[in-house]
Amino acid sequence: MSGTKPPAPQAPQVTDPLPARLPQPAPLIVASHLNKTFERIAQEHGTDAVRDIDLTIQEGEFVCLVGPSGCGKTTLLRIIAGLERPTSGEVTLRGKAIHGPGADRGMIFQSFALFPWRTVRRNIEFGLEVRRVPRAERHRISGELIDLVGLQGFAAAHPRELSGGMQQRVGLARALANDPAVLLMDEPFGSLDAQTRNLMQTELLKIWERTRKTVVFVTHSVDESVFLADRIVLLTARPASIKSIVEVGIPRPRDRASPEFAAIRQRVLRDLTEEVLRGMAQQDRPGAVE
């Protein structure tokens, strides 16, 4: 034997185990194979408004629906609200099918839809009154919401005494009063002037960051969608189906003049323009339905 020592046994290599994959939370809203056709007596065939939409929305997400005018954005929103029934398919909220309106969804329309004879406070408290919430509790909730939406000092004012932006704040506070899981917003700033609209977008984001409500927001404005949304769902010309979903991914607060903002805006605008032109071509065909 040579006298050389045999090599010492090597300790087995210990590798860190792969990290366990955390389960993904279940989506808050799920639309499955959603279709909506409006039947019309004067027509042999109905008008298709929504066609085969599959969409999931997570808790706390801010989603904007963008598409050509008349494509079916509002119809989709109204189905989620329970104000329209789908022809086929379904929408679920926390796993339960939506069959009608509910306090778990707050709807905010473009028109302010305030009761002109009620004060700001009493407009906000309307849903609470319907639910027979005690007066002291109604007063506490409305007071907190008046502070949240920046209407301090206007609790006793009537809608006619408020600007358009202030009236929309009241509508937002009224929707929040029932503590819904979802805010459904149908072009809520469409009737406001450009400066007020930009201000309300910023205020809405502040409120969303404090409440973390899930928001589904219909808009015609590409700029507005990029400024607000986590994801932009671009719908095709009627009937509405999903053309693309854009993850915005820009940290808030967003600079509308930044290259990142401009790139996403250009991408969405390109897809939207394609669908606008396609919708115009459809209407130019003989027998097209308005």
C-alpha cells in the first residue's frame, strides 16, 4: 500500500427547498361565457351587445373598460350590477351568481342622480334609511364620508348649490355608504370640464387607496384609463368582446407626461382606433343596426 490516505467523504450538499407557492386568492368577480342579446319586435334578429366575455377581477383591483361608443361597455357594467340579465353565461361575486342588484355593489352614473330636495347628508344617507339603519349610525357614517370625499361644511347644502364635481362627490359618498364590495362607475366624470375631471380622477384615487374598494370603471378616455387603472380591458366594436387586456404597471401617482405613460396610452389608442374604424364600417353596411 502506498500510505496515502483515502479522500475524506464529502458531506452531502444541502439545497434550500423550493419556496412553497402561495395559493392565489380567488377572484372577486368572474364573468364566464357572457352573452347579451336585446330582442326587438321590429327586427327578425335581436341586437347582440355582449359576446362570449370571460373576465376575472381581483379584490381591490381598479379595472377600466374602454371601447368604441355603443359597443356594450355599459351593458357589461349593468350585468355586473344586476340591472341586466345575461342571455347566456353568468357573473359571480365571491362565488355566488348575480341575479339582481345588491348592496354589495354600488353604482355611480354619469348623471349625478341626486335627490334635489335632499341635503348632501340626506342624499348620502338614503340607502341607509332604506335599510333602516338607526339615525345615530347613519349620521356617523355620513359624517365620515363627507370628510372622506372632501365636502366638509356642505352637509346641509342642496345639490343646486354645488358644482358638478361636488355633486359627483356626493354620488360617490352615497355609493360608499352601504360599504359595497365593488364600485361600478359608468363614465362618472364624462360631463365635467377637463380641469375638474382631472381633479376628480386624483381625488378618486386617493379615496380608492384609503378604502381599497374594487372598482370597475367605464370610460371613453384612453388618458383617463391609463391614469386610473391597474388593468385596462379593451372591448371590440359591438358586440363587445375582449380585444386585449393591458396591465398598466406604472407606480402611482402617475405622470401623464412620462414616456411610460405615453407608451401605454399609444398602445391602447392604437387598438381602440382599430375597433372604432371597424364599428364605423359596420354601420356603413346596408341594413346595419343603429
